[in-house]
Amino acid sequence: MKKYSLYFTLLALSAFIAFLAACGSGDIINLDDQSSDEFRSWKKTNDDFDNFLTYCINPNNSEDPDCPPISSESYEPSSSSDGGGDPGSSSSEGGGTSSDGTSSQGGVSSSQGGVSSSSSIPYVPSSSSADPNAYQVSPFTCAWNPPSVVAGKGTQAGVTVAAEDAGADCTREIFFPIPILNQMGMPTGSYNNVLLSLTTEYTAGFGQAVPGAAGVSWPAEPAGAGASAVFGAWARVRCTGDGKPEGSREQECPLTISKPPNPTKQGGTSIAWNARSWTGTPSSIFFIGETPANSASSNVAIVQNDAAEYCGDIVYALESRPAGGAWAAWTPAPLTAAEVSREVRVIARCALSGFKVDSTVAATVVANPSLSGTCNWSNSNNAYAGGATATVTAAPTITSQYGRTCTGPSFYVGSTVRSLVSEGLAVPNFVSGGNNTVSNITIGATCGGTALTPSITCSNITVRDPAATCEYMSSWCGGRAINTPGAVYTPTGNATNDSPMFSGTWATGYCIFVTGATNFQGLNSTFTINGQPLPTNCTPGSGSGSSFATCTNGIERADGGYYIWRPAEVWWNLQGTQGGSISANCSGP
């Protein structure tokens, strides 16, 4: 580790004081030989100054006027220990750079094949509370065998003590430091050192947990062909001997892990899974409640080339993403309504390198079936003669069916299914003096034997006496009673308000009854037919006219035809009028 000018400044000050002390005692102390008994004796009697050095080295105390001027460069303590202290902890002195958490993932990577540590948290060896009387551990050797390994291959760490320590009682360790973060997620300068094994051959990889080392993972796979990543392990030797208490020394023991060449998928192999095929869009679907999984018949394989040995077993994993989002790992579970429109897929990858070999077509989670639409009776007054068939203007539809077996939409009266909506609802016979109202009518459907909820509610139906039925309502024709002379006209042929039949009614408006026609001209948005507004596709004011069939589309006949209300001062022309007579139950003109 580097020692910067602050350390040398203080060391020079130390030498000066030592020189003064030596002058006072008559002895000369050689500060270059810090293992000498003279230096240790001097250092032991100058604990206060040693504490002073430690205090001034801390950047937080650099402005203290009692400390000597120092360089603006940061200081990193030495990796060698002066002995003593807790070998399982580290000092926060010396500080560290900001971190993106890479250290806790096993190291840093380089897309160019090299190694960059600019984003890592530097580990600070424990040396701040050194005991000068402890055993001084000599520099030792730590190396992985092999020191650079391709992901998917094995390697083992080894620590060899120096020959000078052969007679001492030494313990060899290898560990990985994980930064301890504060509540804000920032590094505190302290570390948890997780021990690794010196007797285990580890299979190196990318992003996977290191076996037997809780919280430690191999570094993330770097981008780019030929790139490598560094697993930032450290080694420590602790020794006792010569009647001295235990001392320790720590030093880096990095392992370089490189990317293997990518294997090649064999032709004709695939991933089989339990998604459903659909003839529309999307083409592959899952229903709510189903659990995506690959099938036992999945048989993805790789060509046995030089890259195959780095693949290992083919493993299958699920990924999912919101529509248009990024793919992420997903744990198999029954799909919920919250995941509708989400895409799920199975990928096959190499167990050792993590390389994706193949993937399935993504399946989209689709919604449960539901009913869409309304229940509007074809008769505007919701009244039908007994024994007739009640129909709706537009039948509701089942949405999100996606090939599921469904029944309906159907009419229900209470909980009893009466008929399909497309067949109409049979109106019961009229009962003189009885209850002639049909209530509790709904439209529902079932899919897979399960009723769709909610159902659609229909208005009550009034049953009318077919022998005395007159469907005409005065509100359809400006409030005029049908038996009032001139209230309703029944033209034939081509009818226009220029016809003598309508002489004197230009300013007052009038009502005509026809059973059919071919074309309508001069329409106005205030026209009504059987009390209902014109359909949206019947164009008011059209010079060439609108088809009469278009203008009556969805409007149920009343008394066998159509009561057309023409408001005041609106010109019109009805071509090909088909005359007809009003029901005998009405007192017509």
C-alpha cells in the first residue's frame, strides 16, 4: 500500500524528537531499523507521540493547529501490520473512495480485458492499534492456483509463510472484506471479513454465490469478448513466537476470472413449456392462475466445441417483463390479475458461465373473460305484448375469451337461464288483473363452468294485452293524441312537406306513419322515429339523402311501422314511401 507525504512528514517529526531524546540520554537510535530493541524501547516510551501521529493522520483533524503542515494528498496506511489488534476487523483511518457496492460482489471488471478499481471500496488492513511488543510477521506469499482462471474452471488459494517465520506458530487465512454501510447506504470504513477455504477448489463463475461464504459472490460478468473481472480476496497470517504476543500481516490475494468463449446451440433443439398457442395476437398466452414452467421435453444442447467445457449443465430459468420493459429473473408462481399484459419466457443458459443459449417465445398473460355491453330493449317503452319476443338493440359480447369454452350471453330471470340473447326473451302471456311485469332480468355468461361477474342488468318489461295493444305514445308526436284529427298522416309514394297533404302545417310540425321507404332527404337532428333519435350513421342534412334502412337501424317497429316526427319549419323529402294502416287497437285518423 502507498505511504503519502503526510506519513513522511510525521515520520520526520518523529525522527527529530527521537534525535532529541537520544541527545538527552546520550544514545543514538537508528530509526531505519525499526526491529531493533533500541527503537522498540524508544517507541514504547513514546506512546503519547504514537497516539499523536494517529490523531494527525486522520483527515478530519488536519486543521488542528497542533498538527504539523501536511500535503493535500490522501493517506493510505500500510498493508503490513505492526502486530496485535483484532485480525478480523479493519480500521477506518485513511478513509476510502465512494463505492457502487462492487466490492461486496467479489471485485471489479474490465471490458477491455484489464482491471479497473476506480469504483471499488479499498479495503483498509487492520493496523491502527498495533502492539509494538507483538510478533512481527514477515511478508508472505498468497497465490491462487491457477492465478487466472476461466469462468467454469476450478482454482484454489494458497498462503505460504516466509522462511523467517518457519519457527513461529502461524495461522494462515484467506478472506473477502464486505464493506459495512450506514443507514444512508454509505460505507462506514469498517468491514465484515468473511473467511474462505484454503482447502477447497472453487469453481469460479460470474454473479453466483461463492459456496460456504455467506454474502460473498463472484464478480458480475463483464461486458465484451475477452473481458475479465477480479475477485478481490485478501490473505492474513497471524503468528506467535519468541515469547511475544500474536501479531498479524494482511495483503491482497486477487483472482482474475476471464470470460470463456461462447458455446453454440445445436440445430433442431428447443425449449418446451406450458404456454398456450393462440391464433390471434399475442400468439402465445397464459391464463390467470397458471404457473409458467419449462417442460421435461426441453432439450437445448450445445455443440461440443472448445467452448462446451465452460458451459456445464444446461439450466432453465424464468424471466418476465412488463410490456415493453426490461427482462428480469422471475420466480415461478401462479399468475395473478396484476400481471395481465406481462410477458414471461423461459431461458436456457450455461450453469458455469451464465451464457444464454436459447429462449422461448414470450407468452403474454391475458385477462379473464368478461361481458361487455348494455341491455337496451328494442321497444323504447320497454313494453311488449304478451307472447311476443323481447329483443335488445345490441347484444353484449364476451371479451378476452381467447379460445376458452363459453356459453352465452344469455338472458336470466332471477337465477334461471331463459334463452340466448341472440334468440330473444319470450314474454309471458298477459294476465288480466294480474302481475304483468317481468323483473330481475340480467344478461350473463359462463366460461369453463364459471359465471362471469358482474352480469349486465336489464330494465323491467311491461306485458301488454295483445288484444288491446296500441304502442303509439303521444310523446312521439309532439304530445298529440292519436285520435286527434290531423295528428298522424299516412302518406304513400314520394312524400314531401310540399305535398298538399301538409298544407298549413309548415310552422306547426307534424307526424307521419309509414311501414317503409327508400331514401330520406333534408333530415334535421331534431327528427325522431318512434320517439328515438336518429342513429349516428343517419346523416342529417344530406343532399343526396340517407338510406331509410340506415335511419331506422336499431329502432323497433311500433304498431307495425314508424312514427316520424318532423319539427316545425324543416324541409324534408321521403322517397318511395310505403303506406300502411295504424293498428286497429289505436283510434287512428
